Amino acid sequence: PAEIFAQMYEEAIESLRKSSEAQAQPEPPAELKGLRERFTALWLADGSTLEALRRKLKELREDKTPLGGKMMSVVDALTRRPVRTWYTTNAKANDKTFCQQVLEALPVGGLIGLDAGWFSFPFFDQMTDAGKFFVTRWRAKTAYRVVEVLGQGSHFRDEIIEVGQYRSNPCR
């Protein structure tokens, strides 16, 4: 059953975490050094609908038992080791289903990379209020105001912004 697998998986992640704490941390690439010094954690989150996974893997296609559910994994951006994983039996759940778990797991001062499926002004407010940071892709029509330009180059622009400029989508 999924619950037993989830428990075993969590135990394996915990074992990996403990073994990695005992080892010296690898030196991050030069372009990421400043991030490690600035943030208490550097995480990436991504979800997967397990039924979609079954359809993609030849070995699982022949088994007609649906896997069902959705899985959300968070990995350390520098070591690429899993940090946390959550599961819901609801295969139609979207990434925002896991907002509270991510909010509670990410340490204060931590930075997490999220895809556009996490786009939620109330979640952004909770992250900000908790002293936690995020990077995400914006929706095409997101209204924002540039507060300060921190840096820019030919392929990037780093800004502090305020989002939610209209009553229909407020963000503190």
C-alpha cells in the first residue's frame, strides 16, 4: 500500500540526510556561492501525478491497477538530495495542495524554487510573513511594481518587486 511505501521512503530520506550531515558539504559552483551564504536553505520543489507516471513507464503500463495520487518532492538545490516528500491520494490535486507542508518545512531564511503551479498570493504572503523566500515564474498578466533593481545582465534582471496591484488579486 502507498502508506507503507511513503513511510519507508521518508525513513530512507532521513537516513540520507543524516549521512550527508556527517560528510563535508561539497563546494558549490562559484555562481551559487553567494546564495549559500545568504540563505539558510536552497531547495527546489516539484510534483508528479502518479497515474501520469504509470502511463509513461512501460513496466507499469501493463499493470492495470492505478497508482493514483500526487507526490510532491523537495530537493536540496546544491546536493540534489531529497529533503522532504509528501503524498496525497487525490490524483487531481495541484501543487498548492502542499503549500502548508512546504511553509512549515522550509527553515526561516530559506529559499525555494517553485514552478508556476504554486502561484498564489496568499501563499506568497505567508512565506513573506514567515521570513522565507521563493523564486517562481510569473503568470503572463501579473501586475507588479519594481521597488529596486539589484542587478541585470543580458539574460537576467534581479529585482525587488511588489505584486498584486489590483483589488482582484491583492498581495501584501
